Amino acid sequence: MASRKRPSKSDSADDPAWIANLVANPIVTVETDHLKFQATAAVAEGADREALWDRHVAEHPQFADYLSKTDRVIPVARLKPLG
């Protein structure tokens, strides 16, 4: 059976590689169906991270049990559009 990649690495003890990449290179390009723009990314911490996580779980309930699967804090990034 092929392994399934999880961008959050939900039950892993280690953060996903994209977090280190984001910290090293915080200028990102965001693309959606209707938008494309550059932004600065930062790993959210404290109350900001909690608020973002809660909002994410509200919009994507399948993430609700992720925190119970690991001892680490699952990283969340905040994007600030440039320009």
C-alpha cells in the first residue's frame, strides 16, 4: 500500500519539511481559482495560532482530532499579502 502524504504530518513527532522551508523563505505565492498574489508567511504562535487553528477546524472538521494524535504543536502559518 502506498503511503499517504499529509502536509500537517498529523500523528508525527516532527514538523513537516514545508515549515522549515517557509521560515527560510517566507515570501510565498498564493494561488487559488480566482486569485494569485505574493505574501509574507510566518508561523503563528500563542493565541494567534490557537485562533487560526480553531478557525481551520471549524471549516475543516476532519482536523479536529489531530491534536490528540501527537505531543507537538501542529504549526499554522499566517499569510500577509504584499503590496
